[in-house]
Amino acid sequence: MESTDADFLTSPASLLVALVTIIFLFNRVWPHLSQSKADKIIESIASTSSNNSDLAVSKEPEIPEGWWSGREVFELERRALFSQTWVYLAHSSQFEKPGSYQSFDVAGFPVFLIRGKDDKIRAFHNVCRHRAYTITRRETGASTILGCRYHGWSYDTTGRLVKAPQFDDVPGFDKSQNSLFEVHTYATDQGMIFVNLNSGEPAAFDSEMALTLSEFVPIAGLDAKSTWVAGQTLSGDFNWKLGGK
């Protein structure tokens, strides 16, 4: 992955979330890999075993290097894992008022979180519906209307298109059909905000993450009064699998 954000609350919650997410994703890799690729790995292992008469019975088969750091596998992970898994992004206290927003990169997919006038925090793909231009290039800001700088299309905090210059008189054009693409979100009682990029119906948060969170939230000392204090950005080439290797 290109970068990672480490948010520090009044307790080391973010580090714990990152650790649990790494373990969780590592355990989900194999079920989502394509059958054909898995077959190739098995054939490779079988070939190696049959050609090495001195191979110890207890020796574990080697996984090809490409499965740890290959670009093709990474692209597969983006689609099959990160787009279907609940990922922690921010804490609700970072969005102090309606219009407060922050932009993120989730495995190469640009998204942003914004607090609405109804006090609900929503997530959207950071892409204009007109020409797929970036809505906001700022990492953080506050505005109840976000406008694309390409052709001026503007959206409110619910993702609804409110302005489309020179399109009002276009036959058949319907603003209600051109809202931003919303991303699934889930906020815990402790204020942690997770997103799921699945374009369909994602796995229920309770069935996928609740048990894991219930185990370390007490250790982290998080509660409903926890607030975000400061943040730090670490940029570099990171691979979540290498920690498990």
C-alpha cells in the first residue's frame, strides 16, 4: 500500500485497530483468491516436492514470492479483500460541525468522510459524477457544499447534486440520478468510523468485526467520551502480509 495514517486517540486504539485488521485480513486472503491461481500454486508445490527426494516430511511448502509482494496479487487484494472488508478510517470527534470533512485513500480508492447537517457522518467516493474529476483535493476542511473544479458540479453533505451549470435545460437530465456514490459506513459506540467499499450489500459489521472489537476495546480504554487528539502520517511502501510472514 502507498501510505497509512495513524490516528492517536486518548488511548492507543488506532494501533490496536491496525493490528487486528492485519490479522483479520491475513486470515481472509486465501478464500478470496481465484481458483485458477490457487491451482497453480498447488501444482508448483507438488512439482517441487516430487523433484526433491530429500525434502523433509515436516517441511512446509514454500509460497511463491509473487504471492507476498507481486503487483498482480495486490490488485486482486484491492478488489477481493479491501473492497469487501470493513476498514477503520477515523474518529467521529474529528468532524466537529456540519460540513467538516476529511479525504482518504483506501487501497488506492479515493474517498472522503463528511458530517451532514443531520449530524450523520457519511462516506463517498471522491469522484465527480460528470467527468470523474476529484471532488476535493484537500485532506481536511469544512464546507456544506463541495464543488468539482472541472465543470462546477456541486454536492451537499448527503451527496446530492445541487448544482450542474448548463445542464438545467438539457432534456432528460435529472439531478437526483447524479448524486455521489455513497460508501457504506459504520460508527461504533466509541466513535470509531469504519467503511466498506463493497458496491453491493456488505457483510454485516456485527458478524465480521464486533467480536474482535469487543476483545480489545476494554484493553484500549475506549468509551463514548474518547476524543481524537492528534495525528501522524507515515508515507512509504508497506505490505500488510509481511508482518505475518
